[in-house]
Amino acid sequence: MKIATPPVKGQANKAVESLFTDLLKQPKGSVVIVSGKNSPQKVIEIRGLSEDDVLKRLFKNALNSTV
């Protein structure tokens, strides 16, 4: 995915965390970038959900989104 926010002072990283927080309907702080803070490729940690729950929620959002 691409984020429109420029990578200035961590703003793009915050946008990535916020996007996944909103998509997964999780509380603020539950999505954290654990690797790739200075790279276009990120590894994120999602606290409070199983991998299966994350995939289900992302898939559900993908089906409900319009292009």
C-alpha cells in the first residue's frame, strides 16, 4: 500500500499506524512499527488480536471498500 503522507519527522510512520488502527478497529497504540521506520517496507506488530483475527478484519475491509 502507499501512504500519501511524506516521510518527514515520522509522519508517514504515524499514518501507517493510524491506518491499521482504524482498519482493525483497535485502540490507539495497539499497532506499532517494529522494523523499517526509515524504510518504505515496514513490519508492524498488532497487539490484542490473533493473526487469524487480523486477516479476517483486513479481508472484511477489503470486501467492503470501493475503488
